Amino acid sequence: MGSGVQRQRSDAELLAAHVSGDRYAFGELFHRHQRQLHRLARMTSRTPQDAEDALQEAMLSAHRGAGAFRYDAAVSSWLHRIVVNACLDRLRRAKSQRTVPLEDVYPVADRSAQVDTAIMVQRALMRLPVEQRAAIVAVDMQGYSIADTARLLGVAEGTVKSRCARGRVRLGELLGQLHTRSRRAVPADRPRDAKMADTGADG
């Protein structure tokens, strides 16, 4: 007599079921990894809309090309690689086109220090060469090992290490520049505040 509890299928089983004609298997697989894939796309794209478009293109590619998957790596790594490649392809295609100012990419009303820092890091990332950005996002933000990142991006481990090293140096320089600019911009709003504070103190 069965227990009535259905065992959750693994990623590999879901992909195989999709290839075999299961209409719902790929949707279940995507839903399982959607949050992480979306975050990966956001961190590897210039704008939220680019990330959405790249993710859609990547999942369409994965859906159509599932039969070619050889099961020599984790299905999740295969999905991540397709997403990264889709994002990088869009970035390369847009390289020669005029882009929106970086300051307008992620407008946020909340000006708390934590949000400001996150926006500053995002802006700096957007200025890195796409190959360096992909390596840093995978290793430093997604937590992949050097070996896994090399497989994800289809390059040698030494290449990943080199891209991360150069990218981190450049990222530090960019963050320093952005921090300096933000500090210079602050005093413009202070005279009015100072005047109000003085008025209150005199009252």
C-alpha cells in the first residue's frame, strides 16, 4: 500500500521528462530555479528590462535545446550558463549602441546608506568589461568556485582567476570614483537644512 506522498523529481529527471514529452516538467524545473536565475540575470545585465528579456531568451533556448544536454554537469549549472550567455550576448549587441545614463538604471526612492551602497556597487559593476563582470558575479556574488565558474563560462580556470583579479581592481577604482562624486554632490542640499537648523536653535 503506497504512502500517498509523491517523491519530488530531481532536476535531471524533470529535464528528461520534458524531453520525453511531459508538458509540465520544464515549467516545474524553471519554477524551482527561477529566483536564482532571475537574480543572476539582473546582476549580469545593464537594466531590469534587459535581464527579463535575456532570461526569457535563455529559457526558450533551454526549452528547445534540452535534448542536447549530456548530463555531464548539474542541470542547474547548465541553466545558469545559458542565462549568463544570453545576458552577455545582449550586452555585446548593445555595446555599439547609445545606452541610458548609469544613474537612471536603478532609480530608488529610499536614500538610506545601505541602498546607496548597493546602487553604487551596481553602477560600478555595469562599467566593467562584460567578461570580468560575469566572472565576478559568478564567483563573488553567486558563490561559485573557480572551477564551476570556468565550466559555467566555458573558459579555463586561469582565465576566470585573471578576470576576477582584474575586475576586482577595476571595481575598487570605480567605487572610489563614485564615492567621491557622491560626497561632492551632498553639500548642494545642506545650506537649506543648516539654515532651518539654525532657525530652530534660535527659537
